[in-house]
Amino acid sequence: MTARTLYAEPGVGWTALIWGPLFAVLGAFAELATGGPVHVVGWLMIGFALCVLTMPWVYARRRFLSLAVTTEGLRQGRETVPAEKIASVTDVGAPVGARVLGGGWSVPRKYDELPVELTDGTVVLAWARDIEALQTALARIAAGKPAAGTGTEEPGENKADDRN
């Protein structure tokens, strides 16, 4: 059986790669509009170079800032926590120095944190842009409600799937 995805965030979309070529097209149109010579080869090289420079940034954000809650557990960046190890996500306090999931020193900027209690009593910090959706999905796997292939997920519950 395959794991069902209850919630997911990709980190960034691949559409960020078109920013550089779009900038180059706008630059070429600006030259055309001002009546000067249009440096087509130069703008093509700039568009290509910006696209190539953006690739590592997109790859890194997709690798280290993506998260997924499945029926099998929580994956944040480079780290995976099996569903059996998640005890609670409600009324959990975040102690000072709690370990951040995903391998970072702190919760990434522009992300909210969610304290998660594990079955061994430790508290770790999960993070997401939509913390309520993450908490709902984690509460379901902590309670043991979703089972792979049962179709128990309610319509419209996963906002991230609606965006894909």
C-alpha cells in the first residue's frame, strides 16, 4: 500500500525559473520601445544565465524547505518522523532549546513553528507556512485515524493539494 498525503508544501515552485528569461524579454522590449538597437544575443545570454543561477536556489528550497504529512509520518526537509513516534500536537509547550525538524538550527524564516511531542517524551519543532493545516494533519496521524487506502480524508481538507 502507498502512503496517502494529508498535507504538503513544496518549498518553492519550479516556475521561479522563468523569472530570469522574463526579465530578459522585458529588457529587450524596453530597448525596442526606446528606439535603440535591440541586443538580442545579449538578452538571450542574460536570460539563460539568470535561469541557470536560479536553478540551485530552487533545488535547495525544494529539498530543504519542503514538507509532507503522509499516513506513514512527517517529512520535513531532510528528516522523517514515523507516524508511530508522534504522540501529540495539541497543548504541547515548546521548551527552550527544542530541536527543529529538518536539520536546521532554527525554524526557517517566514514559517511558523508547531511543537510536536514524540512518544519518548521529547518535544521537537515542526514548521509550515499554514500551521493550522499542519496541526490538523499531524493530529490525525497522532490519533491513528487515517489508514492507507481507507479514503477517510474529508473533501477540501488538504489545501496544499488544491494548489497543485
